Amino acid sequence: MQFREVGNPTYIALKTFRKSGEGVVTPVWVTAEGDKLYVWTVGDSGKVKRIRNNGRVRIAVSDARGAPKSEWVEARARVLDDPAEDQRQRQRLAQKYGWQFHIFNLMNRFSRNKAGHVALEITAA
């Protein structure tokens, strides 16, 4: 499977790598635009820390629990710290996931998350 074949699924399993080389899989919502995928996540999450340290990731189409439903694909990820990009990703998610995103976003406002969110951009390796 190649990067472009991932398409625009509901979930992907995002595998990031610790300094030790051990992979950590997280299921995430994803949006596609052009030849890039975008993920929106908490700014101080483990996956963000791992991507800042090492942009190598693997992705696979998955179910909501992160169980892969396709072959793994090598990719590169980077953290977009730009507030304008954060807003664009919110709009992409709202358009794709509709009421589910709005409920998620509302619940998030009441969470203890003080770090805010960032967008992750994923491209072919």
C-alpha cells in the first residue's frame, strides 16, 4: 500500500516512535487535503512530543480503537504551531465529522487541557 491509497478514512492508526525506537499506536480522526493528511490533537500529548523529536511515522486505515484495517505506510509528520492552521483543521474536522466533532469540541472546552490543540501534517515519506 502507498501513501496516496490511504485516502480520507474516518480513522487512521498513527504510529509514532519513542527515542528507544518503540512504536506507539494511537487512533485519530483524519482529514485529507491535496496530498496531505491532517490530525488535530492536544498540544502536550505524547504523540506531539514524539513527532517533535522524530517526524517518522507509520499510518494505516483503522477502526476507532486503532486496529489496522490496511497495511502500514511509512510517512512523515510535523507539528503545525500556527493558530491559523489550527483553525483550518477545526473547520476541516467540522465539515467531515459534523455533529460528532461539535460534541467532541464542546466536551473539550470543559476538560482540564490547558495546552490547547495543534494540527499535525502528514505527508508521504
